[in-house]
Amino acid sequence: MGIFSRTRDIIAANVTDLLDKAEDPAKMIRMIILEMEETLVEVRASAARTIADQKEMRRHIAKLEKLQDSWTEKAELALSKDREDLAKAALVERQKAVDMADQLSAEIGVLDDTLRSAEEDITKLQNKLREARTRQNSITTRLESAHNRVKMREAYAGPKVQDAFSRFEVMERRVDFAEGRADALSLGAPPKTLEEEIAELKSSEKVDADLAALKARIGKAN
């Protein structure tokens, strides 16, 4: 079953309200646009049939007008021959043609009103369709943006980033352990020689360099 039951429902519909109530706005807007497009095709097809009917009626009226002229000539001929009875009969037939032509003209007038109404409906449907397509573009853009944000968050929370932070924490613990061991060895120990202090400086520089390199790699990963 469609969203709208008739053309007037589409014209009167509030697209925003329909989307606000929808569980899946993207699917809802696609359905709305599809129904609007189908309805627009139907209204145009109906208008085309109405125009065709009018053309056929006008052709019939033209034939009836010629028939009126023919019966008028026949009535005149009958009168010229003193056949009033035939002239009267001819005029009766002429009046039938007049009445039928008048009826067709009235029907054409009704169809003119129908066409004007159809034209208004087509204009309103086109406006509604443009509105719906604009909303569809907005929804699509928002969904793509949300999807991209989710992907970025998943990337930052992914195993590679977590692994890099884990390695960084391991390196920090190694530095803490090295410093703690050095502090422990110094407890109650005799003063260090110059060579020992220089050797410790070199070892500390190596650890600091490794730590700086790891920080640089993590910075690039971010």
C-alpha cells in the first residue's frame, strides 16, 4: 500500500512531518519521491486523455455545424417547392444537430475546468517533488557524514592505534625500571667513578632516543 491514497493527499502532505515520524527516513523519502513521480505521470496521462477527448468533441462539433447548414439548405429547398412539411422536418433535424453541438460545447467547458485543475495539480506536484528531492539530498549528505565519522572513530579505536599505545606504555615502564634499578644500586654504594657516570649517561641517552622515536611514530599514526 502506498503512502498517499490520492493526489490531494500528496499536495497537502507535510514531508518534514512524515520524515520525522519515520523509522528509516532515507527509505521513507525514496518511497515518497517514487509515489510523487508515479502520481505526476498519472495526472499528466489523464490530462493528455482529456485534451484528446476535447479535440474529438471539437471535430464532432464541426461536423454537426456542417450538418446544420445542410438541413438549412434542405429546408429552404423544400419551401421553394411549397413543401412546408418537408421544410419543417428538415428544421427539426437541424435543431437536433444544434442541440447536440451545444451539449458537446458544454462538455468541452467542463473539461476545460478539469484541465485547469490538472495543470494546478501538476505544478503543485512538481513543487512537492522538488522539495522531497532536496530533503533526500540533505538526508543522504547527513548519513554519509555520520558514516564517515563512525569510520574515523573506529580507525582511532582500532588495533593498530591501541598496539602503538601499548608499545609506548611498555617503553615507559622499561625507562621507569631502568631508572629504579639505577637508584637502587646507588643505595649504600660507594661513589661512582667518572667512567661509570659517563657509561650511564650513554645508556640513558639510548633509552631516551628509543622513547623519542616511538613517540614520533605514534604521532604520525595520529
